[in-house]
Amino acid sequence: MSAARDEVTIRHPTGLHARPAVKFTKLAKTYPAAIRLRGSGEAAWVDAKSIVKVMALKLRTGTTLELEAEGDGADEAVAALRGLVERNFDEDG
Amino acid sequence: MAEQRYSGRPASPGLVIGPLHVLATRSAATRARAGDAAAEHARLDGALGRARDDLAALMATAGTEGEEILAFQVELLDDPALVEHARAAIDAGEPAAAAWSAALDEQIEGYVAADDEYFRARAADLDDLKTRVVDLLEGRWPDELPTVEGTILAGRDLSPSGFIAAERARLGGIALAEGSAQSHVAMLARARGLPMVVDLGAVPTGADEAILDAEHGMLVTAPDPTTRDAFAVRRRARAQTEERAVALLGSPATLPNGERVACLLNVDDPQSIEPALLDAADGVGLWRTEFLFLHRAQLPDEGEQYAAYTALLDRLTGRPVAIRTLDVGGDKPLAGVSLPSESNPFLGLRGLRLCLDRPELFRPQVRALLRAAPGRSLKVMLPMVSRASELAEARAFFDACLEELRGEGVEAAMPPLGMMVETPASAVAIDTFDADFFSIGSNDLVQYTMAASRDAGGRVAALADPLDPAVLRLIERVVAHGRATGLEVSLCGDMAAVPGCAERLLALGLRRLSVGPAALARLKLAVHDHAG
């Protein structure tokens, strides 16, 4: 079992909103590891594979996101999700 | 069947005649529980599976924007976190449809309560998904959809997936009794150039043909022969106008007497403007900087603002860019800035009033502007000025910031400092203001002069008339002051983009007009054809 942890700041102008969130959860679901996230300074973690939970965080631009994964492919999962956020979800905005 | 007229608001421009297809109004039927919990779970599974298939089929024909909207709904359907609430309710004795509705309503509530409009707008997507699954559970067939190309689709409101499904038949237009110009459906309609009118007040009945006039926000059902003829004339004229306007876009605008008229752009987010339009404009007559500030967790700092300002200035290489300082009030929340709750924010602490009241908000913007000025064709204009002392106070603030920057050894310069003329007070006493240039903000000037909001609808909106003699006399006064002093006067606002209004402004002597990107070609045509 491996575990990984990282953080990344959201730069997309509208934050982690519907379109970026769909890309995020879809990517998370491609990894067998359990992945969770939270906004920096928040207490509660949520499942990174649940669009309902991720959207409920209402993470805006400028927020730092903490990522944690446990299980098969934990390192790859965290790196991939971090990359997606850093690349502004592959959108121009 | 006699001709009938419904009046609403344009959400996407255009003018079209076609067969009318009216969507049935849904009834909120609830159905008794069909069986035990296991049977209800199975029914829910069936409906969710079918909804997923239907959405996937819709996505295949939806186009990029539509596909992204539907992808969010599919992702929600696949999320156990959503379904488990419905499952729990079924176990507690609820029928599947009620359980699903309640689970979605709980989510929708969270979105409706969000203070960010991007999140609020998602409530419509969740509602769309709720209805789809409930309809399947209750055995209601989806609305019968139009099959004839060019059909005008009418109804109370329209969901994004309903729009995408109906668009397969290639609609001619959309006419809604309710709806909003800010909805996803309106966004999709504009992206496809499909005429759309909202807020018609009633769903038309009993007619099978209609004219949709999305220039004036009007639906005419069962048009009589005179109306048809008038429509045909307008439609021909519109098509010819578009063609001629586009042909003129690339060249400088000159009046028939050879006089040049500066045709400028009103800009929000420069990213959203077609590069060809940026190239075709004589400059930017109004850059609203609010887009940098709104919907943010943190306000943009001096560095970010400097980068944004210089990027557009450098893109326009030497053509003037008039940047308006932050123009917000109690109706537009800013991150980390507490604004007084006012019963009428439009007569409250907004625009320059707010900036002078909150130097910590104003200083980074002023410093960024002063730093962007050297070697660039920057002009700065101040919004919502009522009396000369406010302008003097702002000027002193700019001077102090310039001193500060020079003290730090930072390169900076004082750009021309002008003001918006949007309060009747500033227009009446225009000679008392020590501004380097004036820009008439016609939207606010009309509303404040007529004491009538354009958004009010009906009788009130009709009063918000840019061609009212009171408004025209104020504009005339400002133009005369500019002529007497040699100071530049321009006008930025929807007025210059309304057919018929641009001609009046040219006749009043204005030679600098600034319009939204979609209206630039038409403004150049109005200049070209001007008879004065």
C-alpha cells in the first residue's frame, strides 16, 4: 500500500466549478487508490471521485487544494490530479 | 385565429418566421408507491440507466458547449453520493420518484444559496436532471419535439437538455413565457445564432405560425397579412444591412463628407473578443475592469492588474485604451470587502464614491494604472461622478500614488484623467469639472435621468428611452462643452449600438462612439450611411 499527499493552488478563473470538476472526478476515478481532497484550512476531507462532494466544496480561484491518496497508484493519482489543476484543467481561461 | 402579440425581452438577436410548436406545461404529478422497497429500488435503477442512455445519445449531437453541460449531469447520475440519499428515502417508505426528487432538491438548495453566480447557475442543471428521472419514473413521455426545420419553440421555460434535444430538428427560434437571458439555454442560443426571446409573460396558445422578433423582444402569433409584409421587408433589410456592415468592418469609418468617426469597443474580458474585432476597432472606449475583481476569492493585486492592463494596451499597439476604474456597488459583492447594505445600491456607495471611501481597494488599481502609463496610449476614466470635488479628490489620490511610486524608484506617469458623464448632475454642471476628457455613459445617464430602469419591464422600461428629449439635451450640453473647450467627448453605452440612435448621436456632433463587439460593424455602417 502506498500513500501520497500534495497541495496545489487553483488558478482557473471560475474555480473548481462544473466543467473543471467533471474533469477532476473523471480523472480521479481512473485510479484504484482512495483519493480525498479539501480546501486548505478546512477540517473535512471529501471523496475526490464524487462530483456531488467536490462541487459542494465550492472551491474558488486562489484556493489551495490539499490532495491525499492511499492504495494502488496513490503517487500517480496525486501527481496526475495536481497536474490537471496546474494546467488550468486544460482550458484557456 | 386573430393575430396576437406577446412582449418580452431579447435574449439572443434575430428575426424569424416559422411554424410554432408549444411545449406542454408539466404538472407536478406524484404517484403512489408502486411496490415494496426492493421494487422501488429496481424502478429507480431502471430510470437512472435510461436517463444515462438518453443523455449519452443527446451528447452525441449536442456540440461542444452543450456536451459540457450534459457531461456534468451524467457525472452526477454516476455519483453514488447522490443516489444513496434517494436509496435511504426509499428504504424509509418513499416511492422512487419522491425519493429522487427530495435527494435532488437537497442539492439544489445548496446551489441556490451559493454566493457565487457560477455555482448558483448550476441549480438549473440539477433541476433538469431531476425532471428527466422523475418523468421516466412516472411514465411521462418527454415532450413531443418539433420535427420541421425552422420551427419556433415556445413554452414556459426550457431546460438545457430540452434545448439540445429540440435543436436536432434545427430550430428557427425560441420564445419563452419565463426564462432568463443569463440562462444556459440563452448562452447556447447565442452561440448558435438562434433568435430567442424570454419573459413573454404567457405561453401562446392556438396558433400554428408566428413571427419571432428578437430585436425588439416580441412574439406575434398568427400574424395577419400586413404584419407579414412588414416582417418580410424588415428581414430583407436586415440581411442586406448585415452584409454591408461586415464589408465595412475592416476600414476606418468616415462620414459621407469625409469626416472621421472613431469607432471604439466596450470591453469586459478581452479574452472573449474575436481578434478580428480588436483589429478593426479604433481603440477601446470603455474597458470595464470589474471582470478582474468579481467572482474571486481574493482581489487582484497591483502586479496582476498591471499585467492585465499592459497586455491589452500592448495588443492594441498605440490605439487608445480608456480604462475605467472599478465600478461596483452594494449589488455586486467583492471578496473581502464589506459593503453597507443599502435599500437602493444604485443611489448608494458605488463607483468612484466607493473607491474614494476604500483607499485600500483603490490604491493597487491606481498604482497599476500609473505604472502602465509610460509609453502607452492609456487613458483613465472615473465612473459615477456627481460633483467637481470628487474628481479633484481622485486627482489628488492619483498624484499622491505617483509621488509614492517615484519615491520607490518605480517608473510611472500620469495618464489623461477623464470622467464618465452618467449622472444628470455632471451633465448639467459639466463646466465645473476639471477633467482631461469626458465619456458619456449612456446606460446610466438614461436610467438616472428618466428615473427608470431598463430591467423593470413594461411601462417603466418604456420610459428608459435614450431618445427622450431630456437625455438628448444633456448629451448636447456635454458635446457643446467639449467643442467650447477643445476637450474630447465620447459616448460609450448601448445607445450607440441601437439602430436609429447612432444616427442621432452623429447628428448631435459626437465623433467618438464606443459599442460592444457585436455592434461594431453596424456602427461603422451607420457612420457610412449618415445623411447629415
